[in-house]
Amino acid sequence: MGQQVCSRSYVAQELELKALPALSVANVRELLLAAMPLPQLSSSQATRLVVKHLVNRSRLLEVAINPKARNGIKPNLTLSR
């Protein structure tokens, strides 16, 4: 099931356009949301998720800097509500 990739100039020519429009970050975001819809998080859910990732990243960084700290690491942080 191979996909054939066409050049931008070929697609523009086929559509009888001088050039294809550039994709903005907003356009790419809309395409991704359409293809992979994600649940909308509340403000508190988003805050908890960010804090969880930052804490876990900090712990992993500590192990990278100081391998002796590995014994004290808990890989998954569960935040209380």
C-alpha cells in the first residue's frame, strides 16, 4: 500500500494554479484536530497534566545528571485532586 507523493508544482499545475498556498500553523492545527480529535481539558485538568509532565521530566533530568538518584525516582506521579 505505497503512497505516491506528488510535487507541489505538479499539484499546482493540475489544479491550474500559479502556486499552492503555504500552510500556516493554524491550518496544520485544524488538519490535525480534524484527523485526531482530542478531548477538551478543563483549566484544572490542563494544569494538573502540565505539572505532572514537568515533575516527571525534572525527576528524569535528575537521574541523567546524578545516576545515584535513580533509587528515589517514582516514574509516574499521581496528583491529588
